[in-house]
Amino acid sequence: MQRAKTRKNSAVEFISRHLVTTAYQAIVRVRQTNIAKMLGVADSTVLRRSEKLTETMDILAASGVQDFVFEGEKKMPLDEYRYLLRSAMEFAKYQLEAAGSVSGDECLAA
């Protein structure tokens, strides 16, 4: 008997795995004891509760969530990132053109 196809989209699965990994990284950054104190639960329940993350992240990925922003981070839109990268490349090109009278051999000798 052939394996039945799942309903999950590969893009949703990829995003879900990314969300799970990011969530676990956030949990690992803080000591389990500190998390338990903030929640008012025993230390052992923190990791047991985190076992449900995979199912939750599947739901979030299917609903369109692609990433988390943590305290101190700033996510920028892809268009803005491309614009900044393009500007940096143009600036580097102008600097190379301005230094065009200097050849590579002269730079090595200096």
C-alpha cells in the first residue's frame, strides 16, 4: 500500500520547524529555573510543557506567522533590506571608481 499524502504544505512545514527552533532557542537562553519561577510551576514542567510547541507552531505557520521578534531585535521588510544592500553596493562601486587610478600592484607595495 502506498503512503498517503499529507495535507501539510512543505513551506508550512519549513516555517513550522523554524518557529519551533526559534522558540526552543528562546527557552534555552533563560535558565529553566527562572522560567519556572516566573510561571509559578516546578522546574520539571517547563520542558514537559514545551513538548506541545510543535503542534502550536504548525498552527501558527499555517495561519501565516513566519518569525518571532525578541526583545532588542528588529525585523525589517525584505524590500527595505534589498534597498539597503543595493545602496551599500553602489557606494562600494563609487569608492572603487574613485580609487581607480590606483592599481592592485600599487596597493600591495604600499
